[in-house]
Amino acid sequence: MNVKFNEQGLITAVVQDARSKEVLTVAYMNVESLQKTIETNETWFYSRSRQELWHKGATSGNTQKVVSIKTDCDQDALVVEVVPAGPACHNGTTSCFTESLVENERPGTVAILPQLVEVIKQREIDMPEGAYTTYLFDKGIDKICKKVGEEATEVVIGAKNRDKEEVKWESADLLYHLLVLLQEQKVDVYEVLDVLQKRHEGKKQ
């Protein structure tokens, strides 16, 4: 095993959601827990306070299916990409990292997509009065399809006009309405991304 453990026989493991790329938690592994993680394709860690191995989700059911394990250039830290079956934190939050020390203006990131997906999913359940997403679900598939078509056309018009601002705003509208359509059809956005991933990998072979 080509990794370097510290004097206590441990290595830092940064656990990251393989889909959203959100950092879920930071824990420690020893040789045995790393081997178990590799063998079972679920995360195992070493508890420094209890001085014993622990299998993430063994009690709560919030297991983490391992997608990849990478080491850094010094081989003394790991990034473990997982697909979580539930919250990573014992407090019930998706990630253990919830407290902000510094919060400057945030650039646009792909992290907004899973957040928006969850909002749209909850809108369909709660159907809050006055919400635009509620209006779309209430009107049904014909209205949603019409909006996707309209926004796609607006993107094309903006591109033909060489209007970057219009392309930016209309593309955002298109992505939002497409996510609403996917939710109405019960197609997970990650399934769509999986198709793109497989196409990409196929072209590299």
C-alpha cells in the first residue's frame, strides 16, 4: 500500500461527495481501516478517542459507498470520494462543515445544481402558494415543456445576437426549467451527468 502513515499509524482522510464535490468530513484511517474500506467499498475509520475502528453508518444506516481513493503528492493524506446514503455528520447535516469563519462574495460553482435540485424537489412536495415552481408543477408537463422550449429559443437568439449577458441569463433560465422537467419526469440529474461521463470516457478509449 503506497501511502505514508504518521507516528501514530494514522493517515488523514478527507471524505468528499463524488457527485456534488462537497467536503463531507475529515477523519483518520489506519492500515486496517483503509484495507477494510478498500475491501468493502464502504468507509471505515479509526477513532482516536475510542481507539477502535468504526464503520460509517453501521448504527445510523448513513453509509458511504466508495467511488475512489486518491493520495496527495506526498502520499500522507487521502481524498475519499463517496456516494453517501445519508447525512455525514452525527448532527444530521449533510456535511460536518457548517460553520463559516469567513464568507466573502461567492463565485458561481456547480454546487448550486444539487442545491437547486433539492429546492425543486421540496417545492413539488410542499407546493407553497405563490412560488413559481409550484405554478409550473400545478400547470403540468405541457407548460413545463413549453417553458423549456421557450428558454432554449431565447438562448439561441441571444447567441445569434452575440449578446453575452442575454446568453448568460437565458442559459440560467433554461437550466432551471430543465431541472424542473427532470423532477417532473423523476429523472435524477446525476443520471444525466452519468450519461455525459460515460460518453466522455468512451471517447477517451
